[in-house]
Amino acid sequence: MPDVPSDKPARRPRYRGSHPRTFGEKYKELSPERYPDEIGKVLASGKTPAGMHRPIMVQEVIDALAPRPGDFAVDATLGYGGHTAALLERVLPGGRVLALDVDPIELPKTEARLRTAGAPPDALIICRSNFAGLAGVLASRDLPPADLVLADLGLSSMQLDDPSRGFTFRRPGPLDLRMNPRRGQPASVLLASLDARSLADLLDANADQPDAPGLAAALVERSRRAPIATTTDLAEAVGEALGRSGAPADDVNASIRRVFQALRIAVNDEFGALDTFLRLLPQCVAPGGRVGILSFHSGEDRRVKQAFREGARSGAFSEVAEEVVRPSAEERHTNPRSSAAKLRWAVRA
């Protein structure tokens, strides 16, 4: 007898306990379109559902960039697609959005989500590229300078939540930290290759880590005893080093975050990519076009601020934001991951 198709949904994978705990078990949060009520409850509690990302400062971005129907917009950091969707809604009819992302794991998921939501094929162009390659993408696709460009330099929640990517110390996973895990070396390999002085320089330059030389020496000594190969290995090593000095728990956690940040910036060459993006940015924007950049730590913000000021002095930009725009108190409460965000904008001369 031939098999008869069934409308009955497949059973979810079993998990230990009464509630799913690991990232892969959170079947409702990983399929938000099927469980809108449950997702709504998570969002209402001020949390971000696993595998999702809440776009930050959407209204502030729209206010700064002022997209209009017919505009050609660029979202240089696609991520989960929230900013892209907001821009696309406002440039239609007649406009289009070019969206870039370097992450080969998340990009196809986001593109499928946007296409399923009804994004017109000819109005949404998606390309896998680091935002530093924007000028090359425009040239290779014979696209004109954009009327507006957005770059959100933050990590996506999908990357943070997935322990296999190694971006957070809160869950055990490989110490990887690469935006594109198909290129370059993971953070564990980089860390093993550094001597104490080189690691101290990296911690200071990328994360402003207090007493970087002392912590670097302790981490290098620890790695000689046993490889630091996982996220929990690194967190424990930092905790051991600072615990011996009697540092408060909050200071230890802050240092762990800074060490992860410093290594992530290094393995992805984030400052190099940002410097390239900022240097080529004016040629990617049409006269009178607008630029907005969301940064999340001092190293990024310093570079954006300096590039915009130099652009104003050279005549590349006719106007730049004098002060950063920050998320509202309400957004910081409902989405704590937005708290560090700073938005700067500029207008092409």
C-alpha cells in the first residue's frame, strides 16, 4: 500500500527536563514564524528569542537616513534583516536595497525569510561580502552610488546564541569567534600563537583591558599547561587569573567579555575592515546621500567619529552628527543588547 501524506506535524525532538535548555532544542524560538504567540511572550519579557535578532534603533536610523520612495539604499550588514526590511518598506515603490553580509551560515536563512515575507526580487539584492567590500560590489554589479548607506557593526544575536560559533562564554562551545567560519583561523589557534607581550598589546588595543600585561602573562602561562580550546576554557582561565588578585565578580565578568571582544576583533580583522569601509565610503554615496553607522564599543566609535570629522574637513561630507544618538530608555529596557549602541550619521557633500 503506498504511503499516504500526513498533515500531522512531525514530532519535535525530545529533550531532558520539562523545558528545552540547549540552543538546538529550542524548537519554538528557532521557528518563530510557527509560534508567534510564544515568541511574543519572550519579547514582552525583555529577552531576545534564541536564534533571532532584534534590530536596534530602527526609528532613529530611519530618522537619520530619511529614506524615500525611489531611493537606492545599502544595508552593509544584513544580519537578521530587520534594518533591511525597514529600509525596503520605505524606498518602495521604485526603490531598491542592496544588503551585504559576510556570514555564510546566517545569510541564506535571512534571505529566505525576507523573500518569503514578500520582498520583491528586483528590489532586494543580497550579496555575501564583508562591508569593507561595498565599493567593489557596487562596481562589479554596475550599481550607482547609494542614496543612503547603513552599517550596523554589532554582533547578531544569532551568532551570540549559537554555542557552536563560540561567541559567548555563557555556553560551552569551540573558541572560534569567526564571522565566516570558512576563512581564517579560529580564536583558539590565534591565542595559542601569541606570546605575553603580543597578547597584552591585543587586549589593550582591541578592548582597553585594564592590566593587560598581567592578564596576558597569566593566560599564556595557563595555555602552556593545557590548551585553551573552548569558550569555557577561556572564561575559566580569565576567572582564575583575576580571582587570584581578589577582583570582584562583576570585574571578572567584564574582563571576560573584553577578552572575547579583543580576540573576536583580531580573528575577523574588524578594525581593518572598518578602516577600509570608512576610507572608501564617500565614493559609495551619491551627492546629498546620507550615511549612518551603529557602533558598539569605543574602538569602533573612535574610528567612525574621526573619519566623519576628516570627511567634513576635506569636503567629502557637508554635515556630520555632532553628538551620538543613543537608544531610548524604553529600548534599553526591552532589549538590553541595545544598551551599548551609538549611532553617528553624515551627509555626502
